[in-house]
Amino acid sequence: MIKPWFSAWRGAIVDNRGKPSDEYVATALKLPNVFDDRRSIRAFIGWDGVAIFDDGLDVARLACDYALQYQNYSQACGRCVPGRTGGRILYDLLDKIARGEGEEDDIKRLKSACLLMQSSSKCEIGRTTPKAILQLLEYFPKTFNDCVTSRRKSAEYDRDLNVAVKITAPCSDACPDRVDIPSYIEALKDRLPQKSVEETRKAMPLAHVCSRVCPHPCEDSCRRSRFDEPISIMELKRIGADYDDKRAQSANRAAAKQAPIGKKVAIVGAGPAGLTAGYYLGLSGVECDIFEALPVAGGEVMVGVPEYRMPKAKYLSDINFAASSGARIHLNSPIDAAKLIELEKTHDAILLSFGARLSKKLHCENEDESLKGYWSAIDFLDQVNLWEKFAIGSPVDFTGKTVVCVGGGFTSMDVVRCAVRAGAKRVVMLYRRSERVIVQNTSEEEYHEAKEEGVEFIFRAAIAKIVSENGAIKKVVCNRFKMLESADGSRPQLTKLEGQDFELECDYVIPAVSQEPDLSLLPKEWNIDLTSWGTIRTDGKTFATSRRGVFSAGDCEYGPMTIVNAVGQARRAASVMLNYLKTGEIRRNDDEAMEDLLRAFRVFDKDEKPSGYLGGFARAASQKLPAEIRKTNCDEVNFGLSRKAAFAEADRCMRCYYIALAALNG
């Protein structure tokens, strides 16, 4: 239980001033009071109020530092007069008071400015910043009045308050890569698609990929949904990326590179994680070698995600952009233990980002990989995509066949939709849980598009036995299950329903239940710690392994994950690795620590009832290739938004920026 000295966060007043510490009352809110392994938080101030943990904190200086952050933002933004002018007024008046030069009317003027900003600022950062300042003026009047009447500086005015600051938004906080979403949408409001993609690529080099195959968790935290529907955030990202491509501006458009620092990094795997790390390390002056076992770059997105979802040409544009920072990609270069030992000697650090390409088994009766018709999801998608995208190998022909896939994630969706395109007469997906869960695991669009194309879904079912004849699969025997909700709110438990087994005649069984990384390439003498899930253990924050100088990100660190998660991990890993290469320290920077703090704190308040905006504006929907046409080919299904529709959709964004400031001990 967190026991602040004083808190007015979210209007819940907890006032322990004047009490012995052993009599402090706890708050019901999960307020942040620890910053990292070295520092605690003296005070946290932001969009929804203030929480103070140190009874010796100078609240006048806290208010001054907070207002300074808003002033810096508002002067750079300049979108509205109340925000721009208010930024100067708040800071000037608070600084004047805190340095002992304030006048009696200044506090009254300060309150008036706060109220005016709350009522008339154009976006959320101008509306919310005054809230905490008004709370401090209301609950600590003596501190501010004494500065005015005594004409003395506040207690800590001449000291460095040691603050960490982050400008965030609910959507950006929900993004695993923390893309500045309001910024790239704002560029589209201004009809500047090139600026939009440049804003995206500050945190996301793979703009095409993450504008097409991202599960867009950002949209679940969009405050616009409190009025009507969330912004089509993923679709808007695509506008800038496609605009950039049409003008052939992607090649060699990496941000300005820093001078070489004389350090060299080896990256294992040229998938989204490896490409991202290579891009940001390359920009920072690090020499990067990326080793890829496949004959093509791009990892599982290239050979696993079908052309109809992620066109090869668009992904190649992203790959070329990522490589433009100078990383060298070595294809057909599988890595084993001996090679890793060699790379450790020739490079200053190693990033393991080789993905998870071993399909897990069903563990049912008579499961035998040698049976004709038994095909792992990874091998199946490899053959489909290497042929469709590169004419390598041979096409898959399921004409007249029945295909049963077992799974409930993106890989299984790719399997069944590719099976439809390969001519199968019947395609069935078995999933042990519910329709609601499969939508959560993938996306509503992906699920409904598969249904439109004729895929049959059988929920709460799993294969109990594979029946074969003369070495070929003939049918499967399936169990049915009931989902029992847990009293403690944990994941529902599955209970087999007796007497409700059923059979499915089929020609192919394709397990797509999950994948795992092939860790046989790790040198035994390294003794790298592993998780109980059979992945490489890191702390999930610095992505350092138990072997000094060896880091890990992506599927091999966490297990199969979304592309945006892999990109977010790799960008963080690259930042920590850069610090390690320069100083020998393995540590997050303050900005990254604030990201983690805010993620745990939760920026989006699902119970909030925002005001000041008009609702009732429909969310823009992109055009799709009709199901009867698309299931006969591998053409891209989603046409994206028109330029006109995208600009109108961008105008729905409420620009929900928030400032968060933590005053730190140490």
C-alpha cells in the first residue's frame, strides 16, 4: 500500500501532513513512488494532479519546474493562443513567486490563467497542465504566500530538483514501441504526409509493416472512444509510409548519423527486432553486422506473413530504410555455438534476436510428423511465402483437400487464409477457447476477413487423436470443452465435456498452437539463463542476458510476440547497448525509466468522462478487396484509406498529450 505525504491525484485527497509516518493513511490508487533501482520518487505531478512522498519537498519549486516543461512544449507547439500564452504566464508567474519577487496579485493572476487555459486550450495538454498547479495553490497556500510576503526564495529554488519528465499520451503509452502517435496524426491534419512518416520513424523504422500488420493496441486506449469510436491509428500511419514510397524517398533517408564511436555489434536475426536494433545502433555510430539464416531478410514477417497482408515490396522498402543507417545484412548465414564464440571475440556486444521458428506439437494421440498431411505452420508458411514472394521452391496446391488448423493467433490465421488461397475445398480452425479470445489474440478485422473467405471456426475444441491409414492422415477425433470462469478473475479453466467428442475427415493437419526458439545455437559454456518457457531470460527492461555483453530481444527473449512488441524491445535494447558500449554500464536512461513507470501506472483511464469535444463522428474504414475475389489470389486485401478520408480521420484526433514529471531522490 502506498502512503503519500499528500496526494490529490484524480481528486482523491490523501492528506498525511502533520501526522507521524506510522499513522499515514494509504491511498487506494497505485501511485508511483519508486523510479528505478537507485532512486525513489519525492513527488509525481502530471495531468491528473499531484502526489508528494517527501515532506521536505519545496512545492513552489515543484510547480515552477512543472510549468517550465509546459512552457517549453507550448512554445514549440504554438497551436492556440491560450496554450502558447498560458505557457509563458504560468512559468513566469511561478518563477517570479518562487524566487521571492512575487506580488500579492500574482497568485490571483496565476489562478485566473489556469482556469482560462482549462476552459479554452485547443488540446489536452493545455487543459490538464493547470490542474496540478491549482491543487498546489489550494492545498499549500502558505508556501506561496510566504514567498510573496517575506520576499524570500522558496526552500529549494537554488537547488537542482533532479526531475525526470515525459510527454506522453494514452495511445502512445499503450504502444509497445511508444510511437509519438498524436505527432504523426497532427502532421496529417496539416496535410503533411512526409512529416507524418518522419515522426513515425523516430521510434519505428518499419513504418509499412506496422501500418499493415500491427494489432494496434493503441486504439484500445484512444480517448476518442469515450465519445464515439477510436481513431483509425494504424491506417493513418500507412498514409505517410505510402506517400514516401511513391516519391521514392525511403532509400537512404535515415536520420542524420553520428560519427563512428569505434564499436562493433553482432546481431543474430534480420527480422523486425534485428533490423530495428541495427537501424538505431547504426544511427548512433555503431558498426553493425546482422546475420540471417534465411536466403532473404525480414525474418518471419517476410516468410511467415502472407503477401495479401504484407506485400513484399512494401516490406523491402522498410528493410532498405533500416539498412540505410549502415548495418550490413549477411544472408544465408546461420549461426551456431562456435560462430557465437567467434563473434564474441570480434565484436564488442551481441544482440540475440533470432525469433521463434520451431512449431510446437499438439501432444495428441498418434501425432507423427512423418505422416503425409502433417505440416508444421512455420514450414507451411515458409513454402507459401518463399514461392509467392520470391518464386523459391514450389507452390502449395490444396485443390479438393480439407485442411484442419489448430491455433488461435496470427500464425493460425495466416495458415487458414493461405489454405483458402491454395484451393482447399474446406478449411477449419479449431480453438480451445472462445471467439472473444481469438479476436483479442489477433484482431477483429483479421477474424472477420477469414470468416468472409469461408474459414470455419470451431471453438472450445481440440484434437485428441489423429487417425491415419497407410501413412496418410484420414481424420481427427476432437474433444469439446467448457470454459469455467475463475472466481479470482484469472484465466478461465477448460473442462472436457464427456460424450461430446466429434470427428473431422481431413487431408492435412497444421498445428499452429505456438512456436519456440531454437536455443541449440547458444554455447553451453555461456550458461545463459533461460525462462521456464524455454526462452532467453532478461529483466525485460535492459534486455541484458546473464552473459555480460550479450543482449536479447524479440521472440527468442519472450516467445512469439507481435511485430510492434519486437520493434519496441529492440529499440530499447539498442539504447541500453549503446550506453554499455560507451560506459560499460547496463542501465536504462531516465526517459526509458519514465516509460516503464507510466506503463505500470496506466495513463489511460477507462472510467474517465472527458468533456469539451463533440461526439458522433464515424470512424473511417478502409476499402477491402471483396472476399470472392481475394480468396483466389494473394493480392493485398486492405486498400487503406483515401487521402481525403485519412485527413478527415486525423481531424478527429483530440491530441491527448499529457506531461508527467517525477522529482527524484539522489
